[in-house]
Amino acid sequence: MTSDAPVWPVVKRLFGEHAREYIPRYAVAFFFMAIVAGSTALTAWLMRDVINDVFVKQDRQALTWLPLVIAGLFMAKGFAAYIQEVLLSRIGNQIVAHMQKRLYDHMLRMDVKFFQERSSGELITRMSTNAQAAREMMNLLAVGLGRDLLTVISLFVVMALQDPLLSCVLIVVGPGAAYGMRQLSRRVKKVAGSEVNSMIQVVSTMRETTQGIRIIKSFQLEDKMREQMAACIEAVQRLNNKMVAVKARVNPLLEAAAGLAIAAAVAYAGWRTISHGQSPGEFFAFIAALLMAGEPLRRLSRLQLQLVTCAVQIKMLYDVLDTPAVEAEAQAKPQLVVRRGEVRFDKTSFAYTDNTPVLNELSFTAPAGKTTALVGLSGSGKTTVFNLLQDLWRPSSGAIYIDNQSIADVSLSSLRRQMALVSQDVFMFEGTVRENLVGALKDVSEDAVIAAARAAHADEFIRRLPQGYDTPVGELGGRLSGGQRQRLSIARAFLKDAPIILLDEPTSALDSETERIIQTALQSLTGGRTTIVIAHRLATVAQADVIHVLDQGRVVESGNQAELLRRDGRYARLHRLQFGDLAAQS
Ligand code: ADP
């Protein structure tokens, strides 16, 4: 096989990871493949007796047993082929399942940066198409090396026994054709790689469309999207056509070669029968074996091309698996112990991408058990503070402390356990309302769920849902209002009962009744807990114990509302800008 294709390293790794588990079952499959190969060769072998005994000698006994044996052989072959195929498919499906679970598990342990750097379409393709390639490769190898190779070898034995000289000629001619195949595989490898990439773009565009359909419609982006999609689809189509052309070129080549070989064999064998009086049986057995070897040989000759295609895809899968899982917990890290719950940023700097700093030596303290409001213009870095605090991203310099323990030095799971995020975009997974409230928490009693929902003023509307707490969230679709979602998010936080609350207030206004309910719920949630709130509401800032004004990733003013208004600086200006008339009324 060629050394430039990444086939063998991939095969070695795939086998290394899977073979041990599947060896017994592969062995059984190989046994049945041997039966397929053996019965095929025997059928060819029997052609000699069919011709010599039945037709030449006109032996009546042979006329009885030969058809029976032939029928039996074909049945045995059919049965063995069935078992082998079922076995292989099952192993293959298990390999796909295993790969997909492993990949998903790995992805979950990657940080947010990993997901930001890759489109979801790309990851979805890895998960589906590329994982399937693992099954295909194992099957290709098993069928290729097992059934086809065994069949070809046993047929060749038949040929060699019938006519050694002709068989030698075949051995010389065969490798020439193989060399031709190898040249073609280079092209296929290139085309296969770009095909997968184009497919990723189709999936990405589709995902953008489903997620942004409302924006697409309201901004009338249909034509633009159509063009974009058409370009992607056409690229895949072009590449597919190219691939077909490259692959299909193999067939006519083989066909021509086979024709020449058979023509030469007929001429030679006929001459031997006519001139040397050899019985025709051997010749027919030889030809039968040769013809029967055609199909498995053809498959074998395509094997490398197919393996290369698979290897390219599996390699992409391994690329993801080999990206170190950033969030894989270092076992040695100590647990975060929260006693009071003071949060402190100490000269923390951070940038999402290399060149645009988002936080500049940001320092501030959120006192334990108090409410700290972060205010500032959009883009000033408020959400980033939350991202860093949950260790979704890591600061480039400086540190973040919770009760004087640097969050970089404690275990990630203990850190995230101590915080509850109440945000404006409430993520709901497939499952019932109850399951969504409970989330990852263990041993949560029904009473606790209801108590949390009550405290969040969510119990009442949940009970009015078609199946109450058992209503599948998926069926609700967009039926939950913004206020209801917000209350579910608050109920979740109540259940989690974490000492630190991160609250991202909704930017869009709710009606005043809902607003009042939510405020009451939030007050009881945040009471006594360290709360950091990205504030958009006047009521929130007014009640906050400390307000930090952020500008370009720095705290530019701190104090409570009265102090800051008196100072008539940044906050006072922002206050007028954001709350305008509301502030005047209050
Ligand atoms: P705020 O919450 O105050 O509106 P953010 O913390 O969301 O501000 O954003 C601060 C800056 O960081 C903005 O310039 C924004 O464009 C940028 N930013 C936010 N999130 C990301 C991200 N995931 N990747 C790259 N840049 C980001």
C-alpha cells in the first residue's frame, strides 16, 4: 500500500482501540467467511467433473450427485454469507456507537473556546459522517481481507491445480493492474477531503437558517441565503461528480484487462485440448475459477481507494479526540470551600482573541452576602466577568478569588457547584419541566422542587401547563413567555441553593406585574447570598449594596447609588442615559 496515504496509522489505531473487544466475534465472522470462500472454490472445482463426467463420459450417477452437491454448496455459501454479514454489521454499529459516545464525552470536556472556534455544523458532521467511516473501514478490512482475499486465494489454488502454467502467467500480469489503481488513489484522497469540508458548509448554512429563520424572514435575507446554500450544495455536487469520475475510471480499466486475459486463456486452453487431447473439464474449472475471482478481485482492487476515503474521515475524528480536553479535571485539585462567599477580581486581564483586550487589570470585590451590581455600556465586559468567574474562559493575567482561594487552583466541578446563574437566555433541554428544574442535582425530593418553584413564583403557571410538572418542554415550543422562562431560571437557582448567585438581568422590558413578581422572587433568592448582577433595571441598582461601573474592562467608579449620583460622574451620566425618565420619576 502507498506510504503517502494516512491509511495505515489510522487502521492501526482503530484496530488497537477496538480489535481486542471484538476479536472473538471477528473470529466467528472469519470462520463463516472461510465457508463462503471454500464453497465458492469447490463450485469451481466441480466444474471439471461436471464437464468430464456428465457431458463427456455421460455418467448417470454423476448426473445425480453433482447437481445435489452444487445446490448444497450454494446454500451453505448463502447461509454463511448471511451470518457473516449480520455479525459484521453488528460489530460495525457498535463501533459507531462507541465512537460517537466517546466523541461526545470528549466534546463536553472541551472549553467554550473550542466550541467558539468551530462551527456546530462541523462538529455535527464529525459526529455523524466521520463516525460512520469507522464502521465502514472495519467492514472493508474484514470483508476485504477475510472474504474476498480468502475467496481469491482458494480460487487461485483451484486454478493452480488445474493448470499451473496459466496460473503463473496470471501472477505476472496481476500486479501491473494493481499499480494502476495506486496512482488513482492519490486523486481520490484529495477529493474526499474537500468533499467533507463542503458538506460541513451545507450543514452550517442549514443550522444558521433554522436558528435565524425569524431574522432571515424579517430582514428578507432569503435570496442571500438561497445563493449561499446553492453555492455550497453545488460545490458538494461538483466534488461528488469528480469523485465518481475518478472512482469509475477503475472499472473500464479492469473490464478491458479481464477481457484480454480471458481471451488469451480461451485461445491457450482450446489449443491444448485440440492439439494435445487434454480433457475439457480442467479448462472449464479453470475458467470458472477465473470468472468467479473477478468480482472479489475487483472489490479488492477498490479496497485501497475506499480505505483512503474512510481514513481521511476517521482522521478528522481523531483530530478532535486528540485535542486535549481542557476541562478534564485534574484530580489533585482541592475543592473550593465557600465560607462567606466573597468574590474578588485581582488585576484580571483577558482577551477572547489575541489582539483585542476585553478586561484590563480589572479589580473589584463583591462582598459576601451582599448584592453587587455591574453597570456599564454594552461591550464594557460585564458578561465576560461572569464567563471568567465560572471558569468558562481563563484570564491571561491576574487572578480571581473566592474566599481567598484562587479559582484556578480549585476543582472545576466544586467551583461551578457553588454558583447559580440566572440569565436572560434560559437554556432548556429535552425533557419535562421537572427534569429541567432539577438538572444535574441528585436526590431532589418532589417537595423541594415545588418549594423552589413556589419561591420563584413559577408553581402556579407550571400547574396550569397541560401536564403540569410533567409537561415535556419540547412540546411547549415557544409557548413559554419571557417572564415564565425567567421564573424557571430562578426556580432552578433556588433548587441549586448555591451561595453565589450570578444574575444577568433581561434587557427587554417585562410588563409591570410580571416585573414585580420577578423582583419579589429575586429578592428572596438573593437575600443573604453573594449576588453579582449585570443590572439593567433601576430597581436593581437602587437596591444594590455596591455598584461597580465598568468601562472598557476596568472599574471606573464604585459605591452605592446615592454616593455615585452625588459624585455626578460616569455613573450619573450612565444613569440618565439608561434610566432617563424613570429616574426622574423616582
Ligand atoms: P457586556 O456584557 O458588558 O455587554 P461583554 O463582556 O459581553 O460585554 O463583551 C465585552 C467585549 O468582548 C465586547 O467587545 C465583545 O464583542 C467581546 N466578546 C464577548 N464575547 C466574546 C466571545 N465569545 N468571543 C470574542 N469576543 C467576545
